Amino acid sequence: MMKKEAILVNCSRGPVIDEVALVNHLRENPMFRVGLDVFEEEPFMKPGLADMKNAIVVPHIASASKWTREGMATLAALNVVGRIKGYPIWSDPNRVDPFLNENASPPNASPSIVNSKALGLPVSKL
């Protein structure tokens, strides 16, 4: 489906890409390039992927910016404060759409930088 000379970057979720098919595609199309920060079955890579000259793989470091790490620390602290205040823990970390719906109030669940003000929790300065 992709052009033979395309560049693919995945720093979202590993299972988005079938790594066995990717290794085969990289072998068959040397002009195709890939950059991966996540893997299908972390921390493991499928055989052959690390050996590909047209692949750059890094150990899940896309979130290593100061801004992101401060946000992660703030979110962790909000988890603790929210739980102490009695808010339920959000049980589905991959389901973020309720927090992003601008036409509805965020869920009364901990954690979220998005809903911390509405819950009366400290607000991140990020």
C-alpha cells in the first residue's frame, strides 16, 4: 500500500505495525525507510528488524523531552491526589476520547491533566 521509497515513523503504539511484514517489506524494498520508537511486543523486536540497514530503532524514547516528562510527573502526582480525594481511577488508559470531547465535561475520574481543575485538583503549569 505504501510507496516503495516511503518513510514510515511509528512512535505511537507498537501493535499498529506488523513487524514480520515490515521486515519482509524492508528486505524487498531497500529504499523504504522506517523509524520505530515502539515495538509490536515490547521490549522485544521481531527477528531481523534490528539488522535492517534501512531501519532505525530506538528504545521508546520519544517521550524523553523535558516537557513530556514534567507532564508525566504532574499526571502521576494528580493520580495520587485524585485517589486520596476519592475519585475513581480511570480504568482504560487507551480510551482517552471522553477527556478530549470539547462539548462535554471531562469524566469525574482520576487522572487527567484535562479535568484536574474541574475536580478541584492542582492545575499543571505545562
